[in-house]
Amino acid sequence: TWTNTHFRAVNNAGRVTGMSDNLGPDGANGVGLTEGFVYDPASQVFTVFAESFTIPGSNPPVLASFADSRVTIAHGINTANQVVGSVWLPRTITDRTPGRWGFLRQPDGTTTLFRAIDNDTRTAPRGINDNGVMVGFVTFPNPVDPVNLWPIQHGFVGTSAGYQLLDVDFPGAVNTYAAGINNSGQIAGSAPQSSTSLNIVSVFRYTPGSGWLFIAGTSKY
């Protein structure tokens, strides 16, 4: 039984991907577990992700599975029913920097883990188009003070053949989160901006060859 269900994306056939959360042994402290899923409205069946995968760069190869992830976020699905998202794995399993790993799950359940820059760069894919191009964000330690300051996020776009970083060029933008990509390669996302009194978030669209378009801004005290 799932405590909460969160739909994140739907493809042209109506298949939905997302995540659910269950309260674990420490649920009383507000900490739970999340699972990724695909829902097929035609059969009204939820398929919960439970497959195994190989940790990239491990030698000899190390197998893990979705069950090893404390937080699984399924966030994008395309017409081919490929799903992207992220899992959270500890160093004890990966022998790498703990935290988010991106995943690409095929319709038959075959799952590939990846980190967009190198195997120590936390990676969170958020969207995939019908050409298999993925977008999301990666996390780096803050170069000013990696221990005490919030880390820095950069957007990314690419495939398993290679990834390119994306950074919004709005004045004051401090992080870039790429959230979705269409079949024309246009990317949507958000970028918080530095401010002394407000938390301002710029919503953007990036078009290859044309650059960035500011769409909206929200703020809160």
C-alpha cells in the first residue's frame, strides 16, 4: 500500500510514469521510501520498478537494484515507453560519491545507470524525447565552500553518447534545472536567482540555435 502517488509525465499513448512513497521504519520522523512506476490505463496496471542494474565503472561489475535505492524518482517517459529518472545509492554499494544516479529504463525493464559528467557527479534526469535525448541537472560541490555552502546545479542535455551542460544566462541566475525536452529539441526548466530578500525563480525555454527565452518569474518571502 502506497501512502502517496505522484504522477510526473505521460506519453502520447497515455502511459504515465511517476513515483510513490511509503513510510518506512523511521516514517514517524517524516522519512520514507519512494518507488518508481509506469501505469498503463488500458490495462489499469501499475508496474513498480524492481529490476537490477550494473554500477558504471565497477570492476569487477557490481549489481544493484531499485530496491537498494532509498529515493527513486521516475520523471520522464517518451513514445517508446523509455523512462528516465534517478535513484539514490550509498557509497557502500557504488564505491562512488553517494547520492543521485540517473537511470534509463527500457520497456522490457532493462535499466542503465549513468552520471552525466563522470561517475562522481550526482545526476538527476527529468525528461526524455522521442529521439532518446535526455535532460536534467547535475550537482557539483560549491567551489567557494564545498562543506558549508549549498551545492551548485547545472542543467544537462544529451544521450549515452555524451552530455552537454546548460547554464541559463539570465543576470543573477545561480542554478539551472532542465525539466523537459520536446522532439524539436526545445528545453524547458527553471533557474533560481540570487536575491537578498526574495526567492525568485525564472522559468525558461531554450531553443537550439536561438538561445534562452524568459517566460515567467515567481517569488516568495
